Amino acid sequence: MSVGGTQSGFEGSYKLRAVLGSGAFSTVREGVNKNTGDVTAVKIVTKKNLSAEDDVALQDEVGESLTQSSLALEEDENNEPLQN
């Protein structure tokens, strides 16, 4: 989301780089923190294709990933990042 020409949230903090891998519902890309230069894995998930059961499994996986210092970014039906 852009505020006064400035990006906020995820887009304002991270730059996405190379695709590291992909699966049925997600793509993992390298992300670089714009402030610190720290590199991390960013999982981009398209939720529109998920069944209710897959959605629950994803929530469990994201919870585990976040405890491992990874980031999760979800997309809406237009493949636009969801804002927190």
C-alpha cells in the first residue's frame, strides 16, 4: 500500500529477488530487508485456490515458519499482497 507516494508495510520494508522454489499454492523468493540488508525467505501464497483443509494446513505451516525467522506474504484473488 502506498501512502503519499511512499510504500508501507511489506513492500516498504523488503525487496523481493530470485525465486527459490515453488509448489502448488506458493512460491518462495529471496527477500532483502531494505533497512538492514538481512536476507530471508519469503513465502508468497495464493489463497484463492485453497480448500478449507489446505487453508488450515497452511496456517499451521506459516506458524512454524514464523518461529523460524521466515516471513509469509499472502496474496488476494488478484495476486496482490494482502495488507496486515
